[in-house]
Amino acid sequence: MNGIGVVMSMNPCSSYLVDILQSRSAESRAAYMFAAFRSILMSLAVSAILPMIDTYGIIVTNTLAAILAWIGFSLFWVTIRYGER
């Protein structure tokens, strides 16, 4: 039900952003499409979590999740810091 609610709310939000950001409508549309792609990636990741917990345990799974979060943070920081170049 959560996924259906997200999809139902994201499409009108995307249309609204295209209307109010006419000069940057392609950017807002690209951001919306990435959000849809992110949903697919998250569904794949979530389907792997429970088997990973059963196989390796909660500590290893949480450690891997923390490492991936730090990698994501680092990429985000590098983009902010050096993105203009």
C-alpha cells in the first residue's frame, strides 16, 4: 500500500514541478525519473535483506548497510565539493 501511495502522489508532484519550473522542467522530470528508478533499486535491496540476515546475521548486515551509507555520503559530498568543475 505504501508503494501505491508513493506512486499516486509522485506523478502529480512531478507535473506540478514541470509547471512551476518551466525553465528547468527537464531537470525536474529527470529527478522524478530517478525517484522511480530508486524505487526499483530499493525493492531489489529489500528483497535481499532478510536472506542476508538469515545467512550472515544482523551485525554483518548492519555493518554492510553502514558501509554503503558512508560510500553514498562520500559520493554526495564529492559531488557538492567538486561538482562545479
